[in-house]
Amino acid sequence: MKQYLNYLKDLKIQILIIIIATFLVYANTLANGFVIEDQTFISNWPLTQNLVNIPKMIAGDTIPTGNWGAYRPVRAIVYALSYSLFGGENAFLYHLQALVVHLSITLLIFFISRIIFRNGLLAMLAAILFGLHPVHTEAVDYLTANFDIIAYIFFFGSFLLYLYACHSEAKTKNLDPSLALRMTKKTIKMTRNTLRMTPFIFSIIFANLAFYHSEMTLTLPLLIILYDFCFNKLKIKNWKLKIPQYAPYFISAFFFLFIRFAVMQINVRGEYLGGSIYFTFLTMLKVILRYFEWLIFPLNLSINPTLPGGISAWNHPLSHPERIIQQSIFEPAILFSIALISVSLVLAVYCFKKYPIVTFSIGWFFISILPVLHIIPQGTIFQERYIYIASFGYVILLAWLVGYLYSYKWNKDVKQIVHFSIIIFLVVVLIFYSAKTFLRNRDWKDSLALWAKLAQQSPSDVIANFHSARLYKEINQDELAIAHFNQALAAEPNLFEVHYGLGEIYLENAEIEKSMNYFSNALKINPTLKSAENAIKNKDLIIESTNSAFFKSGISFIDYNLPSGFIFSFPFNWEIVKKDDSVTLNDPNQGLEIEISEDIKPSFQKPEDFIKAEKSDYGKLINEGLVQTSNFDYAYVKVWEKSDRALGTREQLQFFLFKDEKVIIINVSPADSLAIATFNQIISSLRLNQNLSE
């Protein structure tokens, strides 16, 4: 046993064990895809797709359109660097990066713990506990969250360098006398300053990188003071001597806040919960209790966990925000949380002199979660990834407790039992952590797996059931989609999105009357829902399409016959306006207008001459040329630029499609509409109606 322990004391072996253990439990994440907002931030964020935009990021453009309330230029730059290396589609490379990030932080935890414990084995245990802990799965598996976690490399790196600076200063005070005799006073002073200042300067640089990457790292100056208070015997007498060391960290943190709020004028991301500091306080007491639970018993992990009283992690209208104001300070969960916090703080004070590591661990936990206790309101109430930093306090406390009990001077009869029990305990904990983490990684395989897991955990979760149904519908699992939509309706009967989704499914299965009933329900709930209104108006065309020989499966697109004998397909929920000499299509969001008209050219006239004779003027002609499209003999497009006082400069496309003497003229505006991909499907569907031609 002693030989085995001596073998484990080798630094290289310890590092290797940490890397292998952490890699093995997260290896299955490499097969996972993008989930939730990953594609918004990684694949579809135009700003980060070109490194020339870095000045814009520094100037404040640091989050994708539709997101708000954050100034994180370093994170945006990291996104851009990653995109330049990996592109936006290869999820494997991003998951590999996420694993490397977690491994890097785990190794930093190891080196910090070595300084705190002065014991490599306990440091290794703390690092392994950190690397394997299931509560970190969200931070590793959810790539968007992992880009936030990259800030913690700078955070823990800065903290470690500060510890090195402190220990370098202590070492220089005790230089080898024989060496000191051969050195001048000036050389000794320079040596001391170099050994102390180099890691200190880099620590400040890393701290600034962390601050401008994630607000979660702003607690770093307080945690540095906590360390000195617990381990370097910081007292009122020597407080003033430490101010020059602390000042750069605090100045940097306050300067970041000044830039964010005063210069960039980026406001908070939400309001106090229930519109009240009091209800926010009650909620946070429950949140702290849940954080304790996750660290000690990481069992029911979820992307949308709930607190006692049914309070959801997501501060969303569908998450029953009224439950927040229904809380009372006399609830058992709140009273238990108050008692637990009180006992923890009393224990921290009591253990300060004899067991400062207990004080440090407890202080680390509470200080590091300050940014997510809604002192400054946030958008989300709580999440697993919010205690990534705080979990360091837990793992070093657990590692210390194991070491303390193992090395305690027990009676001979008790000693072997205690040692055996500790080993069994550690084996069970590490196996449980590994298995739980490995299995939880599977839940993050893709968006469908993630939402389906949440719907399984919380059957009444409307958002989970809605997204599960939507994703099942995309892969034609209609029965499962209908089941989840119905679960969502059972919880919230007046969700027009769910009624509309059910209408789509029944329409695709040619159950027209059922689909129309659901579209009608959706329209009653939301009278402005153009897609439902258009679907109801297009009922006759839908019925004709189901009876058509062209109908195969699904009715995402329905057919319309032009007088000339041509037929085209368009989405069932688009508006179609028939005129004497043309047909106009409008998408439900009123973002794209397509006008289709017909003409006849003389048989002797060439298509080029017909186009030249066309006198249409839609502004400035900026481009034109041949295009390729099926079912036509000749196709040509003109690109017009048109100025409008209200809409600004917009481009319009004008197509000329020739088949024998028949001409189809299509005007599309605006050319940069998000619905232009659907237009490409419409123009590809244009064909001669075989029934009429025969």
C-alpha cells in the first residue's frame, strides 16, 4: 500500500491520472451535436465569422441579435477565433475544445490545491472530484455555456499566479545565505522584485481577460483577500501593506463595471423577481439550498430545474412567475436554507484559527455565487453552470475532510476500519460521479434528446413539451409530437403555438377538418396570426392538392394552377391574392412579396428581344444575366435597386421564364428577405400541368 501511495506522489503520475479520468467520463460528448442556442452563437453569428470585426466587439457588439444585456468582448473574440479555426458546422471540434477547457481548469484546480494542501495526493483528489462532478456537465456539454467557462481559465490562472507571487515573495525573504553573500544588496532586491512581480503582473493581466469575458469572475479580488485572510494571516495591522497588491484587481473590476454601465450603457438583464427585493431574497434562499443539494447529491440535474413551490429556473411567462410572489418566509425550504446558511457561517468562524481551510471553502462558495444571487437582476434565476467556480470550495473541503479523517490518530482497533471505510467511500463517490456524468452527457446529445429528457423529468413543463413536439415533428415522429403537444395543452390550454403545431401535423396527414379546427383555435387565441388565417383561407386549394395526382405525402406546399396551364406550389400558410392578370404571394410575416404574371411572345421573337422590349422600371438596374431553372427553355433575371423613404434601399428580382411562346414573369421583393429560400422552392416547382397539356 505504501509503495502504491509513493508511486501516486509523483507529480507526472498525478497529472496523468487527472487527465485520463476526466477525459474518459467526457469522451462521449465528442459525438454530441449543437443544442439550444449553440447554432445562434457559433454557426449563425455573422460578427464572429470574420476577424476584421474584432474592433466592433471591443466597441460593444458582443452578443448576437436578439440577445441583450451583456458586454463580453473577450468572449466574442474567442468565438471569432474558434470560428476561424473550426468553422461553424463541425460540432466535434467544438466539443473537443470544450473538453480541453474543462481539463485545463481541472489542472489549474490541481495546482491551486497543491499550494493550499501542500499535499499532492489531496490536491489530486480535489482535482478528480472537480473533473468528474456531474454538476459540471452543463458547462461542458452546452457549448454556448462552455464559451463562458473559458473565462475561468483566466480566473483560476490569475488566482494561481497570485499564489505563486505570494510564495515567491516568501521565498525571497529566505535566500540561501551563501548565495546572499555573493550578491549585492541591489541584486538581491532586483531578484526579489522579479520573482514576486512577474507572476503578479501576469495575474492582473489574466484577471482583466476574465472580467471582460464573464461577469462571474468579478469576485476574484474578494477571493484573493479570502485566501490571504485564511492562509497568510492577513490582519488589520498588515492590511495597509497589502493594499498595493489588491488595488489593481479592484480597480480593474470597477473599471469594467464603469465601461459596461456608464460608457456602453448596457442595462441589467431583468428585474427583481416578483418586482420585489424581498421576493428575490426568498427565492435566492431556495436557490442556495438547491446549489448545496447539487454539490452533495447531484441527482436530478435539469436544464430547467424547479425550486420548492414550483418556481422554474427560467424567468418566463410560461413558467408561472406568479408563484414567486406566493412565497412566504415561513416555508420549510426557506427556513431550512436560513438554518443551513447560518450553520455554515458559524462553522466558518469557529474553524478559522484551527482549520482555516474550512473557513476558506465556505467563504469561497458564498463569495463566488454573489454575481448570480440577483443582487443585480439577471434573466435566468439559477442554473447548474452558475456554481462551476463555487464547486471548487466544495471539492477542497471534501478532499480535506477525507485527508483529516484518514490521518487522524485513531485507536488501532478503529484505524483500519476508518481507513477501509474512507477508501470504500471514495470508490463509491468516484464511480457514482463518473457514471452520472457519463449518462448525463447522453442527454446533451442533441436538442431533441435534451428537450425530451426535460419533458420526462417535468411532464407539465410547457416549454419542454413544445420543443420536444416541434423536433419530433421535424423527423416525422407524428405520434410522439402529438403526445407532447397535448401535454403542453394540458398545462396551458391557450397556447396558440401548440394549436397551430397540431394543425400542421394533421394537415400533413391529410386530416383537413381536424387541422382547420386547430388553426381556428389558434386564430381565436391570437387574431393576428397570419399563418393560421392564410391556412384557413387556402382550405379549398389544400383539398384540391390532396386529390391531385402530384400529391405524394405531406402538405407543406399546395398547388395553384395558372390560366396558361402552368402550375406551381407554395406554402399552405402563405397568403395568395388573385388579380385579373397576376397572382401575388405574401409570406405570413409579410417579409416577402412574389408577384407572378403571364404573357405570350410571338413565335418568331427571341427571348432576348422580348426582354429588351419589356419596359418595366423598378429603379436602378444593377445586374442581370441568365439563370438555370428546370422546366423552361430560357430563364433570365434582372436585379433592381429601389430607394424608399420608409424602407431605405432595397433590391428586387425580376425573372423571365420562357416555355415555347409562354412567358412567366416573376417579381420578388425584397431580395434579401429571410424567406428567399422558400421562393427558390416555389420557382423550382413551376411546371406545365400535365393534366391540362394532355
